[in-house]
Amino acid sequence: MKNLLENIGSKIRLTDTIQKVIEEHFIAEEFPKNHVLIKEGQYVQKLFFLEEGMVRSFHYAEDKEVNSWFYTP
């Protein structure tokens, strides 16, 4: 949570009230390597903030995975 608050705070001024709201509404989660966050056709129900590791965005073309983007903190 500290990294999220620092990241947001580097872009805008965070009042104590806003910081408290963020802390109440964001939940830290960990996912194992190769975990699929969002599957094709699925509607996104969460907002993700990456603190460590890497996320790969890809699509399928001719039955092969084609990388579109890599995300790192």
C-alpha cells in the first residue's frame, strides 16, 4: 500500500482524508507466477497497481501468443 500512496502522492497532493479513502478501498493481493489476471472476453472488475514483478499483455494470432506489452513497476 505504501508504494501505491507514494506513487499517487508524487503526482498529486494527498490529504489525510484522501489517503484514508484509498487505504479503505484498495486491497493488496499477491498472484503466483503465470497467473492470468484477465481472460479474453472477461470484463475487468478491478484496478491493478503493480508493486513488483512483471505483467505481460498478449493476444492470440493463428493459435500463437503474441506479446503486446510488458508492464513493470
